[in-house]
Amino acid sequence: MEQLGFDGMPTRLVTATPSKLGTFEDCPRRFRMVYVDRPAPPKGPPWAHTSLGSAVHNALRSWWALARPRRTPEAARTLLHGSWISEGFRDDRQQAEVRERATGWVESYLREVDPDAEPVGVERTVATKTGTLAFSGRIDRLDDRDGELVVVDYKTGRSPLSTDDARGSAALALYAVATARTLRRPCRRVELHHLPTGAVYGYEHSEESLARHVRRAEDTAADIVRAGDAVQGGADPDAAYPARTGTHCSWCDFRRHCPEGRAAAPEKEPWAAVIPREGT
Ligand code: SF4
């Protein structure tokens, strides 16, 4: 059991990724099913949007691994087809339509990318420790811009993004902190690169805003420890890890095990998030 220290007690670190911290903040019950219950309850069927996102990320990673002369926008088609994941789609026709759409996104995006601007890292793992938290995560791309490192995160969802999403992302802020400490170089700028629109949303953190995100992550880590300790002390797991319902329950892998979540939001087809919205 991970445990935080109290006065006079040795402190043990909570190990966490952005995904682990975010899952607890979104819904402690879901956290319990993902990270605590063993064996873990079976998940629902795979999502098409997860397949799409993974394939696009894999294609972009592979693009940077190509020899420089082969890094062309057109190379994206071969890479995306090679990394395609077919799970979650309604049928072959829908899958082919989505793959073609995604190919267009990646080709357009890569037309704006300088193939000579070799990233410092692609899917680079960084890690850092605070007094109570051992954080690690994998960054989609780490750029060097005039001597400063920039965290780049690819997004493939159809929802529009904004600069606020870059500013408010705990994951991006923690990546910046971990990058600076791992590579011993300044890193304050974080960017979301939205593939469907080609838009880039960036934010330049200050020391203060990064410290705020770290404090919040430590608070979440403390809540995780408290919930675990409560169950160990005999508390009802459903009370220690309460259901936090909302529209996100439609997309939860564990809703079949959660009556509150099923009541709170309708079930979605596995391909619901890859169907273009009207006007897009
Ligand atoms: S369905 Fe909703 S409330 Fe239930 S575990 Fe999933 S996210 Fe939490």
C-alpha cells in the first residue's frame, strides 16, 4: 500500500502517471477498478476513437524514425495504413472512411512540420520526484526551440480545443517539470497539436503555474493514499472510492459494473466518437 508520511513517520512515495492521477480526479470508483481491484473487472468493448488515436500516434512516431529524405507528408499514408488498428469500428466501410480522413489530417499536419527539426525526443519517457510523488510519463514529442524544450502532445478527438486546455492540462505541466529535471534544461512551453484541424494551442508556464500543478498532483496522490488506507482500515470500498458521475460515464470502460454511471449517462456505440459532427 502506498502511503504518505505524517509528522515523525517516514514518507513513502506515491508512484503515478498522468493517466493514474487523472483517473482518480475524474472518478475514484473508476480508479479503483483500473488500479486497485484484482483481478480487474472486465472492460467493455474497444473504442474506435482509441484505435484511431493510437494509429495516428504510432504513424507520427514512425515518421520521425524514417531517414530524413523519406520524411514527406505523403509517407503518412503508408505509415498510417501500416499502424492501423481495426477494433471498435461499425464495419469495414466506416473503418476505411475514418482511415482516409485520418490520412488527410496527418498529411496536412506534416506539410507544416519541418522534417529537419529533429525532435529531442519522440515518445520520450521522463520522470521526477517531489516530496510525496514519483511521477513518470511518456511525451509524444519533445522539441528544441531556440534552446528551450517544448512539450508537444498530439490530439485526435473531434472536440474543439483552446489555449485553456493547454494551460489547464496537469499532464502537460507535469511533463514540463519532469523534462526540465530529467534533461536539466529549461522547459516551460507546452503545446496541444490538434490533428483534425491542424491547430496548435500553446501555453508558456511560469514557475508558479508549474508549482500549482505539482501541488495539485500531490493533493490527488494524498487522496489516493487516504482511500487505500480507509479500505485497509475496514471502510466500505464503495464509500472510499465514490462514483463521480457525469457525461464521461458514457465513455467509461467499466460502466457495466457501475449502476450509478449507467443511470447518469446513456450508453454509446463503440464508434460514436469517430462519426463526424454535422458541419464538420
Ligand atoms: S460509469 Fe461513471 S461513475 Fe461509474 S465508474 Fe465509470 S466514470 Fe465512474
